[in-house]
Amino acid sequence: MTTDDKLRALEEIWDNLALTPSEAPAPQWHGEELISARRTSRQRTNPLQRLVGG
């Protein structure tokens, strides 16, 4: 199987999984990482705000 064939197969698998997300639920740590990323994002200041004095 060539690399292109492998990549196409993976893409087809992911596309199929996306059709029925309830059958492949995300692990709990995914949600925890999203919460952590949101907190980090909110704590940072927007560099554009600094440029315009906001």
C-alpha cells in the first residue's frame, strides 16, 4: 500500500467516523483540555488591542 493509499484510507475512516460522532465519543481529557485552552486564551491580552490602545 502506497503512502497516498494509506492517507486516503485514513481520510475515509475519519470521514466515516464524523458521520456518527456518538459512536466514537471523545475521552474526558479532551474536554478538560478545551476548558484549559479557553482559560488560557481569556487570560491573554489581544495584541491588536495594545496597538490601538484598547
